[in-house]
Amino acid sequence: MIEKTDLPLDFARKLARRQAWMLVFSSAASAWSFGFLSVVLPIYLKRSGYDPLTIGAFYTISGLLCAILLLFLGPLLDRRRKKALLVLGTSLPVLSFLLLSLSVEGWAVTSAFLLGGIGIIGGLGGALSGSTFYPLLFEKTGVAESTHFFSWNTLGWLLMAMFGSLCGGLPEWLAAWGWDSSLSYRMSFVLCALFAVLAACLILPLREGNTLKPGRVNPFEMFHAARGLIGRFAITQIFIGLGAGFVVQLLSLWFFLKFGVSEVQISPWFAAANLAGMVAVSLVPFLAMRRSKTSMVVVTQGISAVMVLLMTFAATYQWASIIYLLRSALMNMSWPLQNAFLFSLAPHERRSSAISLANAAFGLCSSLAPLLGGAMMRSGWLDLPLYLGAASFFLASATFFLFFRRRSPSL
């Protein structure tokens, strides 16, 4: 659905597409920091004296705050403009990264996680952007082009996350060139802040279309959105969130503890996993014309569960990385399909509620899993989080099949 304007139709359509690309570029700019921090931050915190349980707790408090806020933001934003909150949510990570660059004390690290921009989804920034980004992107693209643009958004995100992961060895490289070790990490976090500034600036020219007139907001309206198909979709996100929390959030720490490798050894593999995801996602629009979104989501998530399980049997970090690369390719294929599927289910007046409910379900479980995973790692059960993650991904695939197997073939 192209936004309603007083402009000629062709010009309005071109403008909407141009602004959709600006949203895609903004998302990509934010992804650099995710790719970099996914490699660096857990190991940096471990070297700074934090144990795995505490590191997991940082991700937990961040995700819990995000999940709680999402439950109330969805109904509110169904009736109001979203651009200002998206800009704010994209800008808050600037403060997070600057805090990390200033201090590694508990107050600074905790505040950085609460502000957001760290981890898959979390903090205040994650709640604001998670409830506004996809509704705005869908507003610009409409149903017909949603899968296309959601796929390009995932591709751009993975491309920049790949470059961020490739730079995971930057602190050690700077230290090798004579920089103080602490300073090399802190300057790297400043670089993350600069990418966050770029992401926010790309959203500023956005023109938001007409929205519903503000009305009385029921803070418990989210529970109405949880009924029916949208609620079932949120249940599948519970299991995906658990899997991501167990497998993805602390993965670099798992490599560090199990194989004794640092950021320099694993950053190329993390980058390669994102590259594999890009290749896989580029096939999504082509495959979506021939297969239903439902069947593709079920297959990709089911096989990714097997890949996670196989990682625990790898004898070297290289073999574990190759298997993770395959898992990443499969799982990333499912994201644009799931997002397009969700927006095909949600009516216009419930889109913010729908994506907020899905992200809240995902964020709640992806935030609890790192705390449990960190406790398991501290106790020496390094592979147990991956076993639980594999089981979670399998349950996500199974529930998606059970809930949506009878949907239209076009879905």
C-alpha cells in the first residue's frame, strides 16, 4: 500500500520507494555495530573480569526492558506517527557505545545495555525501533513489494554485519600497532557510535504518510492483538527467541571457552556466516514465487536446528564455524519471509501491535536464554546451551507448520 499523498501517483510511488531504500540503508548502517559487537563484546567483557553468568545477565536485563516496552508501544503506535520514535530508537545506541568507550565499570555497561543497540534486540532503543521500523517500511512498499524490500533489508543488514564481523580483530590489530589495549577497544566503540549517527541521519528526510486519528489508548490492547493468527505467530517467535538467545548472543564466548580462540581467529568466520546469509536471502524473492512462505520457513528453521546440533560435535573451531555458516544461511532466509507473512496477516490498524507483539515474544525469550546459557557455561556445560538452542529452533519450525500449514499457497 503506497502512502496517501496529494502528489501525482507515479511521483508518489517513486518517492515511497526512494524512502523505503533510505530505511534499508539506515538498517544496514546499524548492522555494522551488531556484527562487530557480536564478535568483540562478550570476549571483551570476559577479559575485563566479568564471568559468563554476569555477561548473560547484561543481555537479559536489556532484552527484558525491550520486551516490556514493546507490549505497550504497539497499541500506542497503531494510532500515531512513528518517524520521531524511530529516529530516537536509532540514536540511543550512540550513547550506549560512548558509555562503553568511557568505562568498563558495571554502571556503564549496564546503562549501555539498557539504552540499547547491543545484542539482537534489546534496551530502550530496540523497543522504539522494533515497533516502528517495519510498519514504516511496509507503509512505503505495500503488500506487493514487501517480500522484495524485506529481503533487500535483510541483505543490506547482513552485508554490513559481515563487515562489522570482519573488523572484530580491530582492537587486537590496533594493540599490535602499539596502541594501548584498553584504548584500542574504546576507540572501536567510538566507531560503532559513528555508524549509529549515520543510521539516524538517513531516517531524518523520511516523510511519513497519513495515520489513524489519535484516540484513546488502552494499555492492555496488546492482548487483543494476541488473539488468533497474530498470537500464534508470536508463539513461534518465543521458540526462535530462545534459540537465538542460547546460540547467537554468547556464541563468540562459546568459541573462546571451548576452542581458546580470540576475535582475530573467529571474526572472518562470523563474516563468512553473514556472507552466506546474504547469498541465501538473495534467493528468497525467486523462491517465494514458487514456494509458499509457510513451507520455506518450516524447512529453513528445521534444518538450521540440525546444524546447531552438529556444531557441538565439531572437533575444531573451523568445522564448527563452517556448520554455523550453513545454519546462518538457512535461518536468515526465514526472516524476510516471516516479516512479510506477518504483515499479510495483520490489518492496517494493527501492524504496530503485530510487530511489537512478535518482537516482544522474541525479545523476552532471547533475553532470558543468555542468563541461563551463561550459568551453564560457567558450570562447564559449554555445549548445553547449543543443545537447548537446537531444540528451540526445531519447536519453532514445528509450531509454524502446525499453525499455518492450511494457509493460502501464496502465503
